[in-house]
Amino acid sequence: MKVVARSPIIYKLIMFVILSIVHLHIVYALDADISALNINRLKGLMIGMPYLLMYSLFLIMSIYNVKKYSIYLLMMFSIFIFYKTFTIFIIGFDKILLILNVIYLIVSYNFISIFAEELKSSIYNPNFELGSLFVEDYNDVEVELFDTRKGKAIKGTLSKLDERSFVVHTNENHIKGEVKVVFKYKRHVFTCIGKVVTKYHNGIGLRVTDKSVDQELDWSEFYQIKYRRGFV
């Protein structure tokens, strides 16, 4: 899988990892009764915990490349940060540290939950479920992708979809950016605008950016048909 366009949540997660280290630094600074703006103290924290720095860099790279295991790395990272800061609270019972710990726990839980949902998207899971009874119905959906700016077009078949994304099975994956998408299903035509997010050797994953085009049958109607028939 090659990720060619990343969702905002990916960049927010990277920022969360960086700010988690800053959060740890602030808690240490409050416990030592020194200014949290002391950059030398932050550098000292990194030098004193080289394993944390290396782990953080590896975590950021795995999130940036949208690796499936990055969700588990993120969970362990958050638990470690919380353990370190909560241990300091237990020693001093400072109310400010308690508030910071509660806020961090809530924020980290929300980020992990959002990331878990992101990783479930069809664009990161292009294959059919093993033993699926509905493969033929998916293949009945012809898909055409039009790059109106460059005048390019490719054809394929629907491989998988969810409410906000879908995967097209095709041997032509040279298209990129936003494209007009046309679904042909049961003598009906549905359209939407999609953005190429992932590429595979035999397919393309797209995220829906505009559900309707030219007052035609749109993505919402197409998805509801598939949803009611149990293909989602």
C-alpha cells in the first residue's frame, strides 16, 4: 500500500505525539518548581530518556505511513506518558497535576478512538472478506474515474466501500488528486467526487469529497442501496 494523500487526523496524531512529550516536560517542570519554558530542561528530558525519543520518532513514522500496528504503538506510548505523569501526581498529590492527567487521559482516548476508526476505512483495507458471498455483486459495479484537468480516465470495478470511502479494482493506478467518479449499477448511474488516497498494485483507494455532481444520482443514494442490501 502506498499512501499518496493523508487525512487531517494523521497530522493531528503526529502533533499529539509531539505535544505528549511537551506535556511530560511540563509535569516534570511543575514537580521541580521550575519554568516550563526552560528549553534546556526539555533537552535534558530527551537526553535522559533516549528510548522515549527513538520510540516517538518510530511512532511518528508509522503513523505517517498509516501502518496498521501504529494504533498499538500509540496506545503503549499514551499509557507510558500517563504512567510517568500519574506517578508524579501520586507522590505530590498536586491538584494541577491531577487536572493535567485527566485532560491527557481524555484527549489520548479520543485520539486513539478516532485513529482506530480511520484505520477501518476501506481505503486501507481493499480486499474482500474471506468467504464473502457478495463478491460477484461488487464486481457488477463498473467504475470510471475521470481526471477532468488532464483529460485522463480509467475503468475498474468496485472492490470495497464504506460511508466515506471506496476501493476500485483496476490495473491502471496512474491517476491522482481529485477525480470525478461514475458508478454504473443495475442500469443506473451514480456520481461523486473522490480524492485518491491510497494506491495498490491492482487498485486505488478514494475518499469521497463531494457526494453529488450535476444533479445526478449521487454517492449517498448509491451507498444507501448497498447498505440496505447488506453489502457494507
